[in-house]
Amino acid sequence: MTKFAHRFLFFVSVVQLVCALAFFLQFPAAINLWPFEGTTPLTFIFISSIFAAAGTTTLWTVISRNYGALAGIGLDYITILTPVSILSFKLGIAGGKSQVINYGIACVIGALFGLGLFLWSVRIPLAQKLPMPRPVWWSFIIFIIALLIVSSRLILKVPNTIPWKITPDLSVIIGWMFLGAAVYFAYGLLRPSWSNSAGQLVGFLAYDIVLIVPFLTRLPTTAPEFRYGLIIYTIVVTYSGLLAIYYLFLHKPTREQTWMRLRIK
């Protein structure tokens, strides 16, 4: 069972990373699969960052064989894909759009996958005993609060919540993505070991790498109503990226624990 799960999850992570690249470069094949109208180039880049975070987190967890840390990823899938599937069915049926309905079906499959992943991995002990560093713990608290505020505003379709133009439907979808991230970080606090937080920081770093250059290049030309929000978002992305770099590559105890798991396999 574990060998099959290892290979299957490795395949899933590779697919997610391919999707991240396709949406970042906005390949027609990827764009044509996305069923929601009014999606701007920056929104496609944001979608790319979500795929990149999911793919790298899963890949690190699988390569290190730290399967207990997959439980938070499963909760993330459930939190995002369950409500998005309901919204997709609602929009697809109302508008007679089969592509949106098919997307809803794909979300249901993804949510069930997340449920299975959670039920399987939550019983597996975490691989390492090193505790979550206190600055990471406090940072996660701040991230969760910020994500809860932003996600609730997006789900309620409050205009200009994020610093670029989105449709009301995309506002709800992105809101659930942010809420899923909040649940993922909250689960890390419930099991506050470095085994959990390492994977979360790996995903956060991938998310930051995808977004930072597009954000910086758009700052000079961003409309006034979005500029302040984009500055705040860029600061958050920069801080979380530096936090991940420090504890994954520079801080000796966490660095050694992180990469030792990869070397010994």
C-alpha cells in the first residue's frame, strides 16, 4: 500500500508542477481547460502559484517519506474543492455550461482524494521530533489570521480585496483557496513539529517564487485602487519567502533535519 501511495503521490505532484508551469506560461491547453470567464493573466499566475505550492509540498513529503505530514494537504484539498465543486455545479447548471459542470466533477474527485489522503496519513506518526521553531509558530498565527480575513472578504465578494481585477465568481473561488491555506497552517499548529512545518514552508517558498516577480513588475503600473494592496501582498510574499529560506537552508538544526531525510532515502 505504501509503495503504491508513494508512486501515485509522486505522479500527482509532478502533474501539479506541470500544471503550475502551464498556467504560469499561459499555454493554450491550460487556459482552455479553465472554465471561468473573466480570468486575467495575473489570476492565471496566481493559479500557477497554488499548483506550485501543492506540487512542491507533496513532492517533498513523498521524497522524504514523511507521510504523516500529508494529512494537512488532504484537509487543504477538502476545504477548497468541496465548496468550489458546489459553486461549479450551480454556475454550470444555471448557465448550461458543461465545461463548468465537468470542472465541478473534477473538484469532487479531488475532494474525495483529499479525504482519502487525510484518513490514510493522519494515523502515520510524524517522522521527526524537532519542534516547530517559535518564529515559525508565530508567523503561522499571523498568516492564519490574515488568510481568514482575506478569504472571508473574498467569499463575500467584497471588491478590491486582492490587488487585481477578478470577477465575483473568481472572488469566491480564490477565497476558498485562501481558506484552505488557513486550514493547512492551522493543522500545522495542532501538530507543531518541524516535520509538518518544513513541508508547509517548502510549498510557501514555491508560491512566493511564482508570485514575487510578477508582483514587483506590476507595482509601477498598478491602478491606484490596487497599489496599496499589492504593496502589502508583496511584503507578505517577501517575508514568507525569507522565512522559508532561512529555516530550510540557513538555520542549522532545521536545515539538517530537512535534508537528512532526503539523503538517507
